[in-house]
Amino acid sequence: MDEKGNKVGKRLLWGLGGTAAALLTSIAGWIVYSKKFINHHQGVTGALEADHLEMTTDNVGRLSFYADLSGKGTPLVLLHSINAAPSAYEMKPIFDHYRGKRPVYALDLPGFGFSDRSDRLYSPRLYQDAIVEFIRDVVKKPVDVVALSLSNEFAALAAVHAPEWIRSLVMISPTGFKQPRTDKLSQRARQRGAMNHVYAGLAIPLWNRPFYDLVSSRSSIQYFLSKSFEGYVPPSLVDYAYITAHQPGAQYAPTYFLSGKLFTPAVRSTVYKVVEQPVLVLYDQDPYTNFEMLPGLLQEKENWQAERVSPTRGLPHWEQPEKTFHALEAFWGEL
């Protein structure tokens, strides 16, 4: 290499070194800012205007829930989604609509809301057990379940393993219907290995909370929620998501979610196809999943039906509540 080439190479190395140094400085600065200046003890009130209660089991820990028992009929259990900052507040339109009409419950699933947020293993089995133990020990009779997004996988697991406690299941924008890229066992093994590596990297205490603070910042929550609405995002939904994400231990369960470890592999064939209770799927567009394989399941399973609630992008009970309630009433009326 000639002298001119050497000079260019040295400048490039200096430039790359300067960029890396700036990046490391920014990361270090954010870690310090997160630990010293972000309030992780935000004052939080109940998500719903209802009795706020708790149950505790050795298996699940503390489980928070809201209840209105002034109505009569089959109890209704509502399950929020799993994301960076969910809570029972996501199910508020349905809870408010049915309170007084039938017994209605809304859970804060483990790792979210007022439920146990300890540093422990979060898995589909934990959420399955939380749902079953709650229905068995608190409601004490079969229920209709309405779940949102990824929580549909947990509700379906509960319906398969404890069918005596779940009369029917409504799935709002469920995960698990995307066309898989491959069914090869080797590919699945590599994916599981990648998830473990991602989790191990994200869970390092030095930057676990600072990284989560980036994901759960107000601007980040506003951005991701805006992708789930055709129109206006209710400010109260953003506000409550931000507050509940800034509590002690709020980062633990979302870290498992962000690593992909809360999804059940091949859930359509291993779980959904085994559900024998009546199932209604409410869907339209969803920026985080699709429903390519839903028609095939509807043809295979007579107990499954679906209704498109449009125009919506994953939260029809917020954007099209009347259409949503009409579909729910028609479905339950057939039972």
C-alpha cells in the first residue's frame, strides 16, 4: 500500500474508533441517567374503577385482579396482552361494558400491573397456571375468557389442560397464525438457541433496566401504540402504560417477551388445534402479526369461528367497541 493509502486507512480507523467511543459514551451516559434520574417508583393507581383484590399461590405468587360481581350469569375473565408495558387497563372498554351485566374479572398477569414482578422464570407454563389457578381458586366455576394478542396462547393452553374451567374463548388479534418460515427441527433449535442468547444479553443487570427504560419511554409507548390504532390513541392508555412500566421489577417479564421466550413454538398445531371449547377470533389488521393460517384452522375445526372487525389494527375493543360487543353477544348467544 502506498503512503496515500496508509493515510486514508489511518483516518478510517481513527474515524471508526471515534464513532465507537462516542457510542460507548452515549451508552454509559444513558445507564447513569437511567439509574440516577428516572423515577422507577411512579405513583400508580388501580387500572379499573372496581374492587382491586389479590390472591397468592406458591406456584404463581401474588396475582392482582379487578372484579365486579354485581351482574349475574357466566363469569367473564379478561386477559391483557403481553408487551413492554401492559396491564388490565388494556381491557377497560370490555370490563366497563359488562360490569353490572355479568360477573367480570380482569387480571394483571404475572410480571405486570400490581402482580408479582420478581426476578424469576417467566414462561408460557407460568401464565397457563396463573389463569387456571385464578379461575379454580377465585371464580370457582367455568368462565368465558376474552384474551388479547399473545395472552391467547396462554388462554388456549389453559383451555387444553383444564377444560373443565373454561366454557369458551374469545381471541382478540391472537398470535400464532403467521406462516412459519420452516418446520425443520434444526431451524427451530437454532431459533431457541438464539432466544437464549438474546435473553442472556438483555438480562445483564448493568443494562437490563436502562435498556427497558428506552423501550418503555413515553415516546416509545406512543409510537408502538400508534401502530395499533387506525386513528387517535387515547392519552390515558399511554399514560397508564408509562406509569405501570416505571415500577420496581417492571423489566423482568418484558425481557422474556422481548427475547421471544414467551411464545409457544408451533402453537397453531400443538395447542390451538387441540382446543375443544367454542372459540371466536376477532381480527383485522395487526402491525405485529398476521392471520395467514387462520382460514385453514377455521376449515379444520368446527368449534372455531372468526369475525373481522374493521377498520382496526389490533385493538378493536378500543376503536370499534360497538362492533366488538355485537360480535361477543352473538357468539355467547349461541352457547
